[in-house]
Amino acid sequence: MKKRIIRRCLCCLAGLCLLLSGARGEEMTAEQIREILDETGVPYSEDIKVVPSFAPAAVPKIRTERIRFDRKRTKELTEQYGLPRKKGESWICEIHSRLNPDYELLFEEEEGLYGSIAYDVYDPPMHLDESDEGLCRAAETVRAFLDGLGLEYEYPFYRVVPYKGYRDREINGVELTVRFPLGGIPCNTTIGWTKDSDGSGNGDPTPGAFFIATRDGKLTTAVIRNPVTVTGTEEDPAPLKNWDEILRDSREEFIDFREDEYGKYILKLKYVQLVMMVDPHQEAYPAWAYTFDCHAVPGDGGYRGGSYDLMLTYNARTGRRVWCYP
């Protein structure tokens, strides 16, 4: 009888824990999010979104190892899916080059005729518009290319947008940002300017991939940085800090972000997401990425002001800032 009662109690406790963990994983309403942000005092946009609303109960420690692509196979794939070369063009195809140790693959036309990519993406995701056939063809080319390399990736892709051109060139292309998942959580889209990078933004080992393809499905630019494979996992009972807890602890860093002779920079939070990062020891860790609208108010130094996207990233276990302003 006692065993049966104990068993029932344990079942009820397990069910309660499951309900609580499920509740933590649900997204909050916009009104609930605004109430929390009002308490923190951090300015935010009207269309603020948080995904997921709360941190998972635990994230395991993940050990990784850099992947080295097969040169022959990789070149075959660039030939298969790449834009046919025109006379007089010079194309780059670097595969785990010593000159660029952060890049496992750098494929592009040497003069940048078909586009140039910013290797850090700060803005919120922009998923595929399935009604646009050109975007779909470009996305399918990138998927086939990644499948050929044997890489696991997040789909839908993080960002799929028409490419408007570069250096006064009109390029009828599509820019795509691809995230690689670790432990079911996608890696961050900002892979430069962290505590692990140098003054040029190089040295952050977090994986990332960036592409430009034509609307008829030909690859013109491919950058794959630091792809990894998981070599081991270990339970980590340490709880993660919720996104709002870090906001409260680091409130002063989010308000009146920076001020100098050129002006004052005011932040408005518009997107929060849980991501994975990789440290120099090839160990992955969870982080909260906060995307802000950074509004620059002109000062006496002649700067014209304006607005741009800015991402600040914090270690979800320690609460320390990962992204460092130069």
C-alpha cells in the first residue's frame, strides 16, 4: 500500500515538473513581454519579440571538433552549383586555408562582381517567401550544396532576402544566412567582435555560413566559418539565467549605450533569442542574443546620426557579456 502511494506521488510530481517545464518553454504574449521590460527600464520597440520566452531547464556541456572538408568533393560541389565562369574572371576557392584559419570555405569571384557579404548578421530573422520563385530556387541550391558537404543546418534558413547589389552593381541575387545547430539550439549569427576575436573580428570559433545565389539557382558566394561536429556531451545541472534577469543585472549597459563627441547612441530592444556559441577550447555554451535598434543622435563632432541594428550577446550561464564593443 505504501509503495503504491509513493509511486502515485512520484507520478504526480513528475507530471507537475513536466507541466512546469512546458510552461517555461511557451512564448509569452506581447503584453507580458512589455510588462517585464517596463520593470527592467530597458527601452524597447513596439514589435518586440522574444523566442523562446524563458531559458530551458538545462543545456548540456557540448564538446566540439572542427570539421575539415574534403578538397576534391568541395571543389566538385562549387563547380556543380556555382555560377559558370566568364572569360577574364578570377574565382577564389579557399578550403581550410592557412591564410584565413577562420574559414573552412571561401568561394567567390575575386573582384566581388557578384556580391559581397557581411559576415555578421544583427537583424531579426527573415524567412523564405515561398511565393517568390527566385528566392526558392536560391534556397534550394544552398540546401543541396550543404547536403553535399554533409552539414547539419537549421531550416528554414535564418535570413533569406533579395540582394540589391554592391559597389554600384545591380546583382539579381539572393542573400542567405544559415545557422548550424548544437544541442538543438542554433548557433549565433554574430561571429565577429566577441571576447574571443581580435580587433578585426577574426578569431571567434562559433560556426556560421553565408551565401549569395542568383535567382535562377546558381551559387556566386559561399562563406562557411568554423563548422564543427559534436564529440561529446555532459550533463550540466547549472541553471541558465533568463533573458529578463540578464537585462536587470546589466541595465546600465542597455540604457544610453554610448556617448562621445560624435553623439549619443540610444538602444531600443526589438528581438531576443537563445543561441549557442563556441569558445577557443571548442566547448559550446548557450547565450542570449539581444537585437537592438541603435539610434545615433548627432553630437558636436559632425556625425550625422541615423539608425542601425546592433546585437549584444550574453553568456546564459554566467550573465557576462560576450560581445565587446571595440
